[in-house]
Amino acid sequence: MVCQCHNYFLSLCILVAQITIAIAGQSIIFNSTDNALTVGQSPAVTCLNSAITSSIGPDVLHIPVDKWRSGGLFFGCQAKDTSWACVKSCYYQDAFGNTPNFSKYGYLTLLARVSGQNGACQPKMKVAKRYPVYSSAIITLSGKYVDKAVLVGSEYRQVVIPVADLLSKELCGGSLCWPLLTDVATIWFLSCGTDFAIQPVYYIKNIMLTDQPPIINNAPPTSIPTFPPPTKQPTSNPTSSPTPLPDSKVFTMTADAITVGQTTALSCLATPGGSGNTKVIEPNVLQIAPDKWHAAGLYFGCREKNSSWACVKSCYYQGQFGNMPNFSKYSYLTFKAKVSDHDSDCTLSIHLSKYWPVYYSKPVRLSGSYVDVGELVADEWRNVVIPTRDLVSDELCNTALCWPTLTDVSTLWFDSCISSLVEYPVQPVYHIANLTLTNYPPELLSQPPTSSPTPYVTESPSLATHRLVDCSDIHHHWYPIFEPEREPENVWLIASDAEWPKYPQSSHAVTVHIPVGQTVTYHEFNSLKYDKVIVEGTLIIKPIDSDVKLTVGTLLVENTGVLNISTSSSEPYSVTIEIDGMLDREVDPEETMVGLVSLAGSVSVTGNAIPVKLALIVSAVEAGDVSAELLGVDAAYYWMVGDEIVFPDTKEGRNVAHWNFPKNEGGYIDQTEIRVIAALSTNDDGNTVISLDSPLIYRHLGCHVAHVTRSIKFITSPTSIDRGHLMHTGGGSFSFQNARIENFGRTTIQLIDSTVLEKGDIDLATGLAQMNVLHQGSNQIARYALHAHHSMVEVFVEGNAVLFSPRNGIVAHNSRVHILENIVVGANGSAIFLEDSTETGPVMNNFLIGNGGGTRGGDDGRFAIQNGTDMGHGGFGIWARGGYCHIENNRAEGSFGLAPYAFFVHPNFVSDKPVPNVTGTPEFLIGKSSHQLGHELDHDLTIQSFGSFKNNSARGTWRNGLDLSYFGAPKHTSEGNIFVNVELIALAHSGYGAFTIHSKVFTMKGGIISAAHVGNTITGIFCNNCDNCTLNWIEEDGANISGVAVIRGGNC
């Protein structure tokens, strides 16, 4: 045999040669119903690759495809044991896990009859490989492949397909080439797509690979048609004059890489390798790094539909959800490109694809007359101009893969270098900007290469509205720009000579700027209200001989800025930061300002330490009492007259599990009370007696009182139009200790409704953008009382008192945070919120006082519709999305809308999120997602793997004491997730102690579950919506379940 072909298709020649010299033989793929089940460990599982595929009779596959689904057979391993050895296999050939190697045989044969054909809807088939993802050519089951040239419904007819014809010759100019058809994972009999109301019904028998095919009336040729390589030179004259259309921006900014639509946005980056090989590295630059198995690029069109199948999230949004580019409307695809060093004989190329029906364009080389000076380089931007007509594959238009118009493009791929003969160790890394469809392309620099690169000109920075802040290695956010020339109505005071600037007029329209290089100490107490204080140098706030007060709308610490607020325990002076401001949604549509905002700044807040933060009431205090006895003398020693203390709600008997609570009881009245200490003394019993400034209204029994006075106070002013929030993101440093934070936070327990921004079309320098508002939100996410938001440094939150937040108190989001010895009172959502499953750090010795707030609803209700972003709203003490934190020795008292402690560990929306690389994080965790850890660990990923839940207690009113949701089944342990010495004392009439849902195995070692209210209906342990779930109760050190109506209920 002689092969003469271009080097692109050398692999084709090899395949033909292999087929020609193959030893005669055959391999049965399907000839009985047994072939539709796995061989191996019982019970067998199906080898049918779609719900619409079934086996009828002893030897027939029945495949009634519909508009959306094709059907067929799986091959290879279908189940593995704990050591990853295959134990159940489809297409069993002497060893588990075998898959057919089509290249060993000359022909694929089968018997088929097909009913339901409808004109242009022709029966078709293909084969596919799972990893790397490959697909063969699609074969239309008619003409030369079929006995009598057509399949009918009345009789079985022989089908004979040369294996060589399954090779997609056109794709072998790009990264989708599958030259040898080895390791076939699936055979598909195909649907005709959504354009056809009537679809074929396949009846298939005797599927076989063979070198001796049966004779049919229209025997197919065995030779392979020759296809030309990808186009090397552009079409010089478009076939029609350009349509006077405005340019269509495919990618010009970060917003083009995320969907428009319902929050939270999804990525539009095509990374089929799962390794994040496409990402936005600058506000207007894509980095595309294909590997040797996968191309990468951009998705277009609908990315998510609602329950009515209407598109709600769209890439390439063009005023209507679901739009995809129509390349046929434009004469050229243009972009700017750089490419990293790569193997010299690696051909750079792109191609397009369509999702349904499946189409591929011709690959086009990124060199020659398509590119400035003939080639792409690493050190300068060069223009690329591709006539869209050159992407149309004329050769494929003689087949079912014809895509003549390039409409509804779903993906733009930048190809890897691949060959069956050569392995390229160094793949290209593309840098791409300004992807545009146009009828007016830029003029390319002619060959040969010239010394001057294509200029990359940007617009004036004054046109930008936002600047980029790197919050972490993979998270970036846009924040508004503040400059004197942008605020002509404001007076900007620039600090100099290490002095706080003086301004006699009281006005909100004053901005104080501490520039780089200036160190300013503020120690005043005055009534001036500043619009903003912007810290780029160093600002020290501390008392000198008197109390200090600063009233400001926004205290903004930039990445070069240092803010140091402190008091001395040897002096009686305090610091008050009062937030009094109003949001400007034109400048700041995402409402990031008003409060203390650290954009990678260095912030240290250190108040006087309070050694004793809570004390136990010795006996009940009654309504009308003006004193209380507290256990021990420490409170008398450390607390002072004038300090404030909080009495938790201890009312008994509320029917909280009633479906209509609190309306069933005429409404809810919070019995939490704050009082000022009027006098302190000790008695003969060695206890502290405190006198109060006013009588108590309610009875309090068995609870602790919390001390909430601090020497540093952050408070939202009663006159402020908008509430303040406190947030740190990115690098720098952040330590917040022994401060009081009162009436902070703007996000409420209502549905999250965040502003959606889109980057404008103008071309600005890196890190700048002109942002347009697509939707103005009414309840922005992430505006909490005290919030570590994608922090790149270890955060310390210790000894603070956080009072009255409309959503969350202390929040750790994708950060490592030390949350220690804080008191949180009256957070309506969650007192401590561990948001994203990637949080690490200790959460210890905190005192959480619930005031009955929250929606009282579980997280399932909003989980799917809000894509996992609207959680912890029900009314919780500590709420966690994952299990990497050490949650120990915390105490919750009062009334909680749902639960004092809760875990919601459903993997959706978070299983691919890596743990941030922050000092102190266990090294094994860094950069790994929970999905990755589940495969790498030799034991189950449980809360005790890297975290803990120990010695936490609660006494109060709730529906569920310990709420556990979506913990999967363990594979290596009978204990599952372990909770140690949990103490839950319920005051309600109804509800549960430990409550699990959609979860499998838990162990509670030690601890107490009890109920104080006589005649209650409480269940101690309740398992809901699970199959054979288990909650082990191990009685250690006096552990018991007592006083409840039912010890165990539900499914456990």
C-alpha cells in the first residue's frame, strides 16, 4: 500500500495501513441482552447510555430518540472499588475496564431497522471517547453504508461502515483530532435535534467489529477521501459586500467572561479540561492555555434555564437571553494576540463549534496573512484578521456536518498542538484582547516582519469609573474611583506636614486624603462630619488626654494605607468612629462604600482587653428587679459602673416548630434586654451583685449576661441615611480586637438582589474600566457588620462585641480568620457566618445571643434559585458551609429563628472552589477544592479531617439545636462526622435537639440533649429524608438525653 498525503493527515495513512494489515477477526459488541449489563461485582448495572435506551427481546436494542436525547451503549469500567480497581465493566474482554479499539478492525457492522423517519431527518450514528473527550465523524445510515441504500421500519437491513470513515478528517487540523479510534467509550444512535417533531426509532442487532464484512447491495468504498489542510491564506475578496452593521464585541472586558442574568453569574470561559485553562488575567485580556488534550476559549449563548426552560443566564448577552454570535453577518473576526513560547513546529489555530446540532468550522492557522508581520510573538500585541468565509468548511458540506452559515456559534476555541506522531511538551499560551466581529477590519502590517509593533492605544483614564482590586489569586472586584477632579462639589483636604487638615465648616462634602508618605495622628473630639477619609499613607487614631470621636461617611484604606486605632488600658479615654453617610449609587452602584472599607490595606484596631466577657446568673431575676447576682467575683473586679450588659431571652414554652410560628402565638416579642451597671459589689457567698440603671421587664433564668462595653466603638449614627459596614479584602493586614460594632451591616435577610455591572466598550489601561449598570440591586450581598472578604492574609477578630445586624454579624468568606472570644447580639441571619466552604481558622469561645430574628426558613428554599449565594438567613448562631474550621467552646443563648448551630455542606456551587493560600492554612489544603480532596485523601473528608466541632453549648429557643444538612455517606469509617460534647438545652415547647436532613452517618460523643419546659413535644434526635441514615450517640462522661418527649424520630 502506498500513502501520499499531507503531513496533517499522516495519521490517516497510518490508520489505513493498520486496517489493511489487521489480522482477520471480529469482536462482538452487542448480540444479546447480556451485553447491556456489566460483568463483575453484583448487582450488575446497565450499559445503556440513556434513559431512552432499552433492550427488548433477547437480542435487540430499542432506541426511541427524542428532540433532545440520543441513545446507545457504554463501554469500559462502570464501577471501581476503594483502591480504584475496576469491578464492573461493560464490553468485558478478559479484563475489567476494556474498551473497544476500533483501529484493530476494518469494519463496524450491525443490523438495523428504523421507523419514524421524516424527510431530512436521517438516522445517524457516531462513537465517542470520554477522556480526553473525542468524537468521531457522524455517519448517516443510508446510501453506501446500508443494504438497499436506506433503512426502513419493516425489516432489518445490514449496515457496514469502514472504521476509517468514522475518523473525522476535518478535525485533524485542530485539537479535536482522534486519529486511531482507540478506547471508545460510547456508541451513539443520534437524534435529529429540536428542528424535527418526528424522530427516528432505532432497532439495533448484532453490533460487531470485523475484518470480514458481509456483502451488501451498495458496498461502500474502502478508500478515504483526501481533505486539504486548514486554510493557510485568507480569502482576499469576500463573496458579498459588507453589511453596514455596528461591530459586535465578542470579548473586550471582564464582564464578557461572565453571564448576564440571575445572580450569581456563571463563567463563560471554556475550560473543558477542568483545570482553569482559560481565565481573565487583566480587565480586558484573556489567557488561554490549552493542554495536549483540550482546546480552550469562550462559550456563547444560554448557560442556565429556569424550570420553564426559559434562559436566565447568558454569555454574549445582546439584549436578549440566549443570543449566540452569527458570524455570517460579518466579514471578519478580529482580535489582538500574543502567544507564549511553544514548540516551533506547533501550529497555532482556532476553530468554532455549534452545540446542537453539533457542527465544527474549519480550523484557521494564526500565521501568514492572517496576522501582523506574519506570526504571533510573546513580547508584543499583534492584530489578527480572519475572513469569516475562511472558517466555513467546504469539504464538510458534502456530509451531515455541513455548517455553511456559521450561525449560532456556541464556542470559540483556541487549539492545542496535537499529533499522533509527535507529542508537544510545550503548548501555546494565548493572550487575547478585543475579540470583535466587524465589516471594517484593521489594516495588518505587511510581511516581512518590521521592527515596529502594532500600537495598543488606550483611552483617557478620566473615562474610567472603576478600578480593579485583586482580592485573592483568583478573585477580583471593581471599586469606584475617587479623585478631586471627579468631585467638584466636594472640598478635598490633603494632609501635609504630618498634620490632620483643618477646615472650620461643618459639611458632609469634605474629603480628607492622607497621601502616601504622610503619617497623621488624629486625637480630636468634634462634631465635623467628613464625607470620606481616604488613607494611602498612615493614619493613627488614639486618645491624647481626652476621648476621640471621628464622624465620617466612609473610612477607606487603600493598599498602601495603614490605619491604626488604639486605646491604653492605663487611661480612661475612648475612641468612637461614627458612620454618618449616604450611598451614591451613580458613583458606587454596588454600594461598596459607607463604613470602614479596607481594599488590601493594613488595619489594626486594638481596644482595651476585657478578661471577663460573660457571667452566669446565680438565680432567676424577675421582671421588675433592679439587681442581679452573678457567679464569682471576677465581674466585680473587671467590670465598671457605666458599662452595658445584655440579658438573653429565656422565655419557655414557645411552639417554634408550628408551621405558622410566630403567628400561632400572636406574634413574637423579643425578651433580650440591655442595661447599664449602676453599682457593683460582692456578697458573702463570693458572688458579684450588680445594680441596674432601670428595672428589668422580663424574667431571666439560667443564662449568662454579656459585657458589651469596649474602649473603641464603631457605630452607625442615628442620623445616617445608610448603615455602615466593615470589610477587608485582598492583602495588607487586618486585626480587629476589643471593639464594639453597633448597628452595622446593610444586607438584610430578604432575597439577595445585587447590582449587575457590565464593562463598557472603551479601551482603557489595565486595571481601569468604565462600568455600566445592567441592574441596580435592592439588597446587595456582602455588606455585613464585620466581614473578611477573599482576604489574602490571615485575619484576627477577637474580643469584639457586635450588636444588631440585619443579616450577619461576623463573616469569613474564602478567608482564614481567627474568630475568638467575641460577643454577637441580635444578628438576624447568622451571628457567625462561614460562607463558602473554603474558610479555615479557629472559631472558639464566642458568646452568641439570639433575639429571634431570621426568616425561620431552611437554606434549601433559596439554594438552587440563588445558586448557593443566599444562605444562612434563617436565624443561626454559627452557620458553616464546610468543615475546615475548628469550632470549639462556643456558647449560644436566647432565641434563634432556626438553629444555634448549623452545617449546610451541599457540594453544588462550591465543590470546585480552592482553599486560599494564606499563612497558617494547613499546607495539604492550600489550593485544593473539596472535590479534589475527596479523591486525594485515603480517608473520608469529614469535619474532623481538618476541623472540629467540640464542647459547644446552647440554651434557648430554636427549631433545631444542631442542624446538619447534606453530609454524604462515608466510605472508610462507620463513625462519619463526629461531634464531641455538644450540650443542647431547649426552652421551647416543640422542635428538635440534633436534626439531620439528606445526610448519612454521624457520631455524637458525649454531650447533653435536654428540654426544660414541662410537657414539651421535643424530639432529641431526628433524621429526615435519608435512607438508612445513622446518628450514633456514645454516652461518655455523663452524656444523656433527657426531658424530651421522644428520644429518636424520623429515619434514624
